[in-house]
Amino acid sequence: MAGNTIRKIIDRNVERHLVKEFLIENTKRAGFGKLDIKRTPQGTSVTIMAERPGLVIGRKGKIINELQRRLNEEFNIENPKLMVEEVENVSINAQIMAQKLASSLERGWYFRRAGHSTVSTIMQAGARGVLVTLNGKITGARHRTEKFISGHVKYCGETALQHMDRGYAVAIKKLGTIGCTVAIMRPGTRLPHEITVYGKGEVPEDENTEIIEVEGDESKPEAKGAKA
């Protein structure tokens, strides 16, 4: 019984990955940003976040209707309903920035210029941190890895899964392919170890603030901390 449940979970995740690859390939010009799949009593809601939603919808809905038809016929999705939303801030969307980085490399940008430019654009948009990784035949026949880092970055663990958005794209050049990975720590992220100490009566009215009273000399103000 447990084996069947695990198999269903694996199959569902593989299905989601295949659907994402299919939609990325067919919405490149629109600037694919994110995919959200939700199962509802009426079927499966598939929402695409795109830089230019009009290029996904097409004239009189021609493109989006064709994509929905193919999802229904080619994938094991129950009654798919395809919707499109516009990405509010393109510069902090990891998938879109990874695609723009790959496009820059394909157009002939030197990898250092492309990497530093991507990092600068993301940080200026308000991100707390960014990690850009290039893997492949960057400047020669041998495989190598180059990283560009700015701000606060988490590499692994629950904190990275919760606060880091990741995007991946491939640049195809004459020497070979280059994998472009962009990881962004979202603006306004508050990490678990970050606290603020307030004096007595200075705690802001915020339902997400946890107040910790510290026992000590009554002559000293109480220390109150806010945790994420």
C-alpha cells in the first residue's frame, strides 16, 4: 500500500516536470516565469506566470486554446484549465532572469559581462541576495563552472527551500551548451536568526511578531524580540 502511494507521488511530480518543460518550450517568446498546478473538484487548474501574457493567449485565444488542447491529449491531466497571469516584477523572477541570461550568452555576450549584469539587475530590483551559476563549455572545450554572488544567499536546507527562488535555462553555443542557474532570495525575506530588540512599549503592532520578555533588573527596559 505504501509503495503504491509513493509511486503515485513520484508519477505526479514527473508529470508536473514534463508539463513545465512543455510549457517553457512553447512560451519562450512570452517570457515564462512560473507554473502553478492545483487540483480542484472541477479538474486541474494550470496557471502560467509570464512576462508578456498576450503572447501566450494569442489572437482571440488561439494559442492558449491550442496549448490547453495539447495538455488534455498529451499528458495525464484531468480536465486541465489553462490560465495566464502577468509577472509583476520581472527582475526578481528567477526563471525569467535565467532565460534572459541564456539569451545574452547566445547573442555573444562575454560570460562575465552577462553574469555581472544579471546580478546587478536583480539586486537593484530589491532582492536580498542572488547566486548566478554557469556550467558548461563557457570559453573552451573543457567544462567549467563560474559563479557570481551578491547579497545574502542560502545554499541548502529548509531556509533555502523556503526563501530562495530558482530558475534554469540553457544557452546553446557553437562550443556546446551552457547551463544557466539563477537563485534569488526574495525581497523582504526575514531569516530565522534575524531578530530586532525593542525597548518597553516600542513593539510595533504586527500579528506576526512574537514577543519574548526577558527577566532582569526592573530598572532596565524589557527586551522584546520579533522572530520571522
